[in-house]
Amino acid sequence: MQKILKQLGLLKLNNGTYTGLKSIQSKGERIDSISPVDGQLIASVFSTQKQDYNKVISTASAAFEEWRKVPAPKRGEIVRQIGEELRNKKEALGKLVSYEMGKSLQEGYGEVQEMIDICDFALGLSRQLYGLTMHSERPGHRMYEQYHPLGLVGIISAFNFPVAVWSWNAMIALVCGDVCIWKPSEKTPLTAIACQHIIQSVFKKNRIPEGVCSLINGGKEVGEWMSHDPKVALISATGSTRMGKEVAKAVAERLGKSLLELGGNNAIIISEHADLDMSLIGAVFGAVGTAGQRCTTTRRLIIQEKVYKKFTEKLINAYKQIKIGNPLNEKNHVGPLIDKEAVQNYLNAIAAAKKEGGKVLVEGGVLKGKGFESGCYVKPCIIEVKNHYEIVQHETFAPILYLIKYKAIEEAIQLQNSVPQGLSSAIMTLNLREAELFLAHSGSDCGIANVNIGTSGAEIGGAFGGEKETGGGRESGSDAWKVYMRRQSNTINYSTNLPLAQGIKFDI
């Protein structure tokens, strides 16, 4: 790992604050990055102090005045070069993601690939920031709308996708003409600094103004500075529903903009008409991938009673084949939870499900012994429950899968929707009517609804986000770029008169 850290420009003790190309010699608190893989200290980071934050904001504000003037296709070229640099550093950064966060090596590489993909997407987008034209009711007038850069964009990201979610926001914001300030999770600060070094090399080569992409590090207080700061036009926050509500309140009080991508409580409906073998792959990966620490993790399986026994047997057998261990070993399917607090939340959720009447089909527990010294490795667990159980209504960031029976498809959809969250959903069926009903306006109430694929593993081409307590925000693809810009309606009068709209007369 020392070789990887050296490749990515990381030291034993790192400055955690960057105004773009320059780091600030902060005297903030020390944040230790402890790997959940083996419990070892990887390196440490100095947190951002208030005076450091103020310097970042003033530098970013000045940078925005310059960056906004750069033509969008030229901004896209800078993002293209960032994508190329990420390609060069994919192996090293992917391994660091895996080691610092604990996800499997393949998922670590996959996360960096997402960053590369969003750079490609943003490059194309830089020539497609389209407005609309419309016909005026007044003769000799032309109407249209256009989009302008919004300003400073604050990005608050979570530990489970320590780099990809930042890139979803930052690369699109950059081509839109915004400047970015990133506060990563204090649980994964090193991957963020590694990304800052990668973009630094591109910015330096192209003489990009200081402050276009900045980095701050720290806990809740640092995020609160951004949320309350009227200079930050948009806060894009990814994390828990609790955190999102606090951010939304703070930003709303100053009439700023927020983009929230919060918790999920995702379900797959397994129909009697499903291809059960294919459904098994989607269900197992969805439930145990990233050790159940994705916002799109499959937390509930809603299974038609006619195939319940058969599918459950397949599921239990598949769980017996899951390999748990060091995520840098590509033979392992499941790595550790992020820390011991997450382990305790996992144990508490299992106890709560049992207390409410849940029947354990695959027993959970904490793994001990050689290779599990960090205390963060747990067994994926399956529990038969009722959807209304209190614990089932909440998101637990761990590999706990709840099984629920249903009779009719309408009941299944109702069960799917009967949770406070609304991120991702799926149905496994070969019945066209069931599939269309699931996707209809009376079907899934989630921001993502899939047919014959699982809840986890979204592509960057579609807008990502959900409804209800998931926050309503959309990141990444489609027209999600519009949230990073301000819309302006324009009317041009090229006639010799000044007629008013709605036929109003005002003669003087």
C-alpha cells in the first residue's frame, strides 16, 4: 500500500485543505484514516479550520469570475484531460478506494471507471447546454431561454462511494462553468486528496485559475459552514436522511439551492413469472455488494408466495457460497463494514428484527480470527419479516436482507412503496403486463425503477436519485446538469414599437 500512496502523492500526514493547486498548512485536528480491511492506520489528514475555509471561499469566488468566461467546450476539454489522468491512475486509485473504504477491488476499479465515464459524458455535454426558443405573441419579438453558470457548488460526499459521487457533481459543474468545493467523508479523506492531486496536475498544465476545484476536510461542523454560507449557491449532499434534513433546512433558510441524494430502502419484487436463476444474481449482488453499504443496496425481497419456497432455497444455498474477507483479494465477494459503529448498527438491527417477530433464515454475526482482526467483517444475514416492522422501515447500512411474501402484483407494489424512502426498485418478471404496471404512474414510487435487473449498479447516463426521504435530487446523467446552472428567459424586441403582453395598453 505504501507504493500506492506514493504513486498518488500521499504522505503519512497530509494537509486536508486545498484552494485548488495549493494546499494550506492547516493546524486543524488530525483525522486518522483507519482501514476497515485490517484495522491499520493508512495515513492522517489535518482537518480544515474556519480561517482555512474562508480562504477557500474567497479564492473560489475569484476563480468563478474567470472560469465562467471560459467557453463551455474549452471547459469540456479540461474535463477530458481529467478523464485521461484518471485512466492512468485507475489501478492505484481503485486499490486505495478498496483499502480505505473496504469495498471489493473490482468495485474499487468500477468506481474509478464511473469517474472516467462521467468525464466522457461531461465532455459531450459541454457542447449541448441547450436552451429553448418559443414564439412570442407580440410581433417583431423573439423569445428564448438560456443557462448560465450558477457559481460556487459545495459537494458533501459519503464514505461508501468516496470518489465517484464527487465526480458526478464536479465534472458536470465544471463544464457548466461553476467552481467546486468538496467536503468528503471524514472516514475516507485520503481518496479525496488523491483525486485533488490528479486534477491539480491537469489544472497546472492548462494554467487553470487557482480555486476552480477546492478541498476541505473535517466533520459535521465543516459541512455546516458550507450549508449556511450564502456564497455557496448550491449544496449537493449525499448521505443519510437525517443529515439531508439538516442540510436542507440550513440551505432553505438562506434561500439557496440544495441537491439531496439520501437514504434508500430498496426492494426487488420476485414474480411467479420471473426467471429465478437470473433473479438470484440480481438479488445476491444487490444485497451483499459493498457489504450492504450502497444507497441502492437491496434491503427487501418481496416474493410471490407460489415461488417463495423455491426461491428462498436458492437464496440460502447461494449465501453459503459467499466468500468474505480482504477485499483486495479478488476471490472474495464481501469485504468489511466501514467501522465498528457500523458493526454495532448491524447487530442492533438483527436484534430488533428478531424482537418484532422476524424469522432468521441465514444467521448473521461478527467474524473473528485470522484475517478478521479489524472487527469489521460480518456475515450477510437473511430474515423473514413483515413489511410494517419498525426496523424494516429504516435503512441499515449492512448486509441484512428482509424477505416478504405477497399474493397479487398490486399488493407487491404497495409493499414496495410502503416505506419512507424512494430511491431504487426492481421487478423480476417475464410478464409484460406486470412489468408495465410496475413502471406505470400507479407503480413504483422510486426515482429508479428497473425490470429484470437489480436495484444496484446504475449507469451514469441516467439521472440518479429518488423521492420521499431520499431527497428528490438528481445527479449524473440525462438533464441533471440543469441544477448546476441558472435559467434565464430572454425576449428581444426588434420592431419599432413597444407592444405589451396580454394586449395591455399604456399610451403616453
